[in-house]
Amino acid sequence: MADSSATSRRLSGLADAVEAVGVRVLDAVETVGAMAIFFAQTLRWLFARWPRRPLVVASLHQIGVKSLPVVALTGAFIGMVLAVQAYYQFRTFGMETRLGVMINLSMYRELGPVLAATMLAGRIGSAIAAELGAMKVTEQIDALESMGASPVQHLVAPRFLACLAMIPLLTIAAIAMGVVGGAFYCIWVFDVDPYFYFQNSREGTSAWDIAYGVIKSFFFGAAIAIISCYRGFRSGAGADGVGRAATVAFVQSFVVILVLDLFLSIALDRVYYLVWPSEASV
């Protein structure tokens, strides 16, 4: 009798665990579907009616100009850290002058776009979610709807356009500062020969490597804008709800950036070797 009761409790606990996992999966699927619908609504308003210019300019300034110093500083220090971490390993094989290839490729393809997007998800994504969340809590979004205006057109579309336009430019700035920072540290601190450093850097990279990272940044910018605006629109009541919306916006943006980075890397590599099949054997 005791064994039967223990088995029943174990089966009940297992059923509860399966139910909890199922609820989480359904919630995740529902969230993805709601974000897809939200994204479609944003695109529809972009094609139907262009946002007002002052709204777009304000978003461009907030997202682009105000983010430039922190992105540039981050990029420069990333380049220098790469130089510090790799120099002694390269020196072991007498390949100090090849440091520029490693630093530049890392900045072009991965660290530039990913770390810039992560930095902007924390700075811009959280700010957008908090701002829209406060507007939701104070019923400003409801007031727009009651006046017959579309909140998506006036609040989401300008921010989406600004992220789509400025995040690639900020990524380029981060990449440029990373390349400069790495070159500065290698040449002036580690005394690497500048002629061979720049010659190897030029020969070991191509325009495709820069395009590789910039293409990624467009997708990262779109993801940050949509996730942050969606979370702001779905903010809970009170300061706690707004803070939670900002936190969730950053966490989800960061996860999506990493997932997109993987799949975009696979897709871009396949495109490259389809267009230039001779490179696949190199």
C-alpha cells in the first residue's frame, strides 16, 4: 500500500513538472507569435505612411549620436584587449606581425557587431522599453488610440527606423576604433613592425569581412527595436512593471542577438562559398 502511494506521488510530481514545462513552452510560442504580429504591424505602417520627420530625427539623435562615445570607447578597448591576449601566443611562433589579421577579422566579423549590439541593447533597448512602459502605465498610449492615432506609427516606427539606420553605423564606428586600438597597442606597446603589421592586415582581410559584420548589425538593430518596443507596450503596472519590462527587453535582445549571430554566420558563410566556390578549398 505504501509503495503504491509513493508511486502515485512520484507520478503526480512528474505530471506537474511536465505541465510546468508545457506551460513555459506555450508561453514562449505565444510570445514569439505576438512579436511576429507586432513586427508585421510595424512594417505595414512603414510602407503605408512614413513617420513624421521630427520623430525620426529625435530617435536618430537619441540612438545614434548619444551612443557614439560609449560604443567608440568600447570598441577601442576591445581591440587593445585582443592585442594583449594574443600577443604572447603569436610571439611564440614568431608571428607578431600577423596580429593585425586576427584583431581585424575578429572585429569585422564577430566582436564588432555582437558587442556593439549588446552594448546598445543595454543602453537603447532598456531605455526604449522603459520609456514606452512609462507611457503605457500613464495611459498615454491609450490616449493616442482614443484619438484615432496609431501608437505603432507614432511610437514604434520612428524607433525601428532609427535602430535600423544607426546601429550599423555604430557598429562600423566600433569596428574602426577596435582596429585602431589594436594597431596602437601592437605598434607602440609591443613594438611590432608597423609596415608588416599593416601589410599582413590588408592582405589577410577583404571587403567581404566588413560587409559580413555590417549585414549582421541590420538584423541585430531590427531585433533590438522590435523586442524593446514590444516589451514597453506590454509593460506591467507601476514602477516595478516598467523596470521588469526594461530588464526583460535587454535579456531577450541579448539572447536573440546570439541566436541570430549563429544562424547569420552559417548563412553568410554558405553565401560566400556559393558565390566564390574556389575559396572553399583554401
